[in-house]
Amino acid sequence: MFDFFKNRRRQKLRTRPFPDTWRDHISRNAPLCAELPDDRRHELEDLVQVFVAEKNFEGCNGLESTDEMRVTIAAQACLLLLGRDTDFYPRLQSVLIYPTTFVPRMVEEYDDGVIAEYDDPLDGEAWGSGAVILAWDDVLHAASGLRDGYNVVLHEFAHQLDLETGEADGMPRLHDGVDPAAWAETFSREYDRHCRDVDRQRHTLLDAYGADDPAEVFAVVTENYFVRPKALKRKHPDLHARLHEFFG
């Protein structure tokens, strides 16, 4: 019964006229979304209507959340949902927006019992407890940084897809068109390759940050699949093939 009312509400949201000012925000700040063919662009706009209505956006450190911020972030988050059955990141409740890089205080306990505290500057973070945190100036980088493969919104929302299975391990919930064995083999092999390249200080298409763990390499590969797909297909054809099966 709950799903019936949820789907009915979402269908009403999808039929609302899409504001011209929202299209301007997307065109200016999210060029990957603005360049979609008409059918996909209309689908994306429908998804954005629902996402903006359902998720809580909060400005932090004195920043006031605006329609421009909400729509810019929502459009790129929904780019990962196009063409697939989706429940709109069901674990996600809030998007927290900082004006610039935020510096959380980290606490880490080592095997010998020693506890260390340190500052860890971040541009984005995805929490399994229901939040994505973003630095607004880095969100805007997507409008001009199409050559470097970096997109903080795509990266953090790739983590949210990964977390839908309960943990971030580089294996999101796969639909019927994706072979789990092929996915696991490809990502395991390519992750090992990437770690070797980073350890040997070789130049890599993928950001070195992807060597941290399998969840990070999935997020980094997702960025490149959307931002510079031709380079990804040339350098990592198997990874490109797996993501093409997953995202379409």
C-alpha cells in the first residue's frame, strides 16, 4: 500500500511543468546533462522533479541552499539513474552542501590500540546512514572540468548506488542485464592493475584515489564513464563494457 501511494505521488511530480530557470541551471552547471538527446533529457527532468521534492537539502557553514544548488546536484545524481528502474537512492535522506572543502575531525584506532586524531579535508563524502556531503565549489567544477575525469557528484552518488546492497564494496545492486561473475572478475582484475600502477607511480587514466579500496575504484570509474567515456573505453575496455551494461 505504501508503494502505491509513493508511486502515485512520484507520477504527479513527474507531470509538473519543468521550470525554465531549472533548465538554465542545468545548462550552465551540468553540461553532461544538458547535452542529452531529447528523450533522455525529458526523462532526466522527470527524475529531477522527484529527487528535489523527496530529498532534504541543507546548506552548511553559513551557506544557504538554493534552487540552483538543488537542481545542479539533482541533475547529475539522476544521470546515474537514467533508463533503469530506480527507487531514487532509497537510503539517502539528506544532501549537505558546504561552500568549499570541509575538514572533519577523524578518529582512527590502530591494531595496537593507539588512537589517532587528524583533520581530513574533503570535497565530498557519502554516508551509509543516509547523507551525501558536497563542497559547492567542487560541484561547479563539473562545468569546466570535463577533461580531467573528475565529478564529485557522480563520485559520491556512485557510492550511494554501491551502498544500496548494504555495504560499499564496489558491487552495486546489479540488474538482469549484468553478469555478476563478469562484473566481479573485471573489477577485481582492474583494481589490482590500478593498485600496481599507482604503487609504481605510473601515469593512470583513473585517479590514484581509486586504489584506496574497491568501492573507490567503482566511484572513480563511474566518473570517467560519464565524463570521458572514449578515453575509458580506449584504456580500460572491459571496465567500460561492464558500466555500459549497468548504466546503458
